[in-house]
Amino acid sequence: MDVLLKSLTQHSGELLLFLIAATVVLMVWTLRLGLQATRTQARWKDLLVGTRGDSIETMLYEHLRDRLRLEAQIEALEARVFELETKVSTSKRHLGLVRYDAFDDVGGSQSFALALYDDEGSGAVVTSVVGRSDCRVFCKPLLNGGSERTLSQEEQRAIREARSEGPKTIVSH
């Protein structure tokens, strides 16, 4: 132990300078860490207290609640779209109309063939034949775009017209 005390006494000036330098370095380092802690605390304060004064936890809960509400609305809309797509595919939305003169002595294209069917081709062809003294109406069922009954040229044209994207009324003479 005497040797240690003797060594410390001999080098006390150098030891004192070393301790002063270490103290200065530690003080600088402490100040730097304090500044970093202050900046970090300010950032967290800004993050935790929003512009409305809400905490981030409250904001996250609100965001989660809104997201869950929107997801439920999206699911409901997807179900509604599926339902509407199903209804549209079975609705009688393809329409073809051909007007014509059924007889030479009757003009004005009063006779017509009207084809109306869904995406699968199920529906009907309604034909009205107008003569000078009478009018007859016929209805033929359609299945897969065709009929078990014989179709006239005008009825076949009405079916083709219903499939086309062009005009929906054709007058034939």
C-alpha cells in the first residue's frame, strides 16, 4: 500500500491534470446528452399532443375505429355490388326492335318484332302483325338466344339487333 501512495504522490500533478481533463470531457458529454434529451422530449411532446390537443393514443384509437367502420362499409358495398351484378345479368336488358310492313297494301311500318332478353339469351320475342282490318300479336319464348318455335326473318333480325351495339330501331321495307 505504501508503494501505491508513494507513486500517487510522485505523479500527483499529472494525475490532477488527467482528472481535470476527464471532468471537462464528462461535463461536455453530459451537456450534449442533456441537449439531445431536451430535443427528443420536445419531439415526443409534439407527437403526443396533436394540434387538437389529443394524445397519440386517442388519435390511434380514432383512426382504428374509422378504419373498421370504413372496412364494414366496403364489405357492405361489395355485397351490394354482387347483388346488383346478379340482378343485371338476369334482367331483360337486351332489346331489339324491327319495324316493317307485313303486307303490301298496308304502309307506315306498323308491324314490328321486339326481342327482349337477358345475358343468357332468355326472354321473348313479341311480334305484332298489322293488317288493313286486324292486328295480331304473337309472343315466342327465347332460351339461349333461340326459340323452339319457328322465327320469322324480322324476329331473327330483332334478336340480332338486341345483341348488337348499334341503333335499336330498324325500319324494313
